[in-house]
Amino acid sequence: MQIEPVRKVGDFLTARVSATYDEIVDTLGFEPNVTDLDDPGKVKAAWGFTADGDRCGIWCYRVSNPCTCTSWSFFGNVSTA
């Protein structure tokens, strides 16, 4: 699978991903890269990327420390989740 960073997360929730912060960083190969969040008061970490050409996003809501999040929201093709 080819993963490329992009600046936009998805438009809505497609699925949930059970993983740690470090597992997501290790899998994607980069730290959270989305800073222009729709709701920065709730979203603490977000990644935007394409996986095999499909636009995707992973983000965590309502957790003060994203490193403790274990259930992430996902947008994109669920075969990439």
C-alpha cells in the first residue's frame, strides 16, 4: 500500500480504528499533519493522507492527550482501515 500525507482529513466518519498513537505513527510513517481542523477544541490529533490514491483521515475526539487515545475516527475506503 502506498501512503502519502495530505493536509485534509475526511468529511465524515466512515469507521473506527483501534490502535495506539504510536501504532498509527509507525504505520503511516509520520506524526499528525492536519492543523486546520474543523473543531480544534475537540480534535487533538489528526492525520490526512492518501492510501493507494484514496483520500483518508484519522483523528481523535475529546481526549486531552492524544497519546492515550485507543479508538480513532477514520474517513476513507474501509479496506485501508
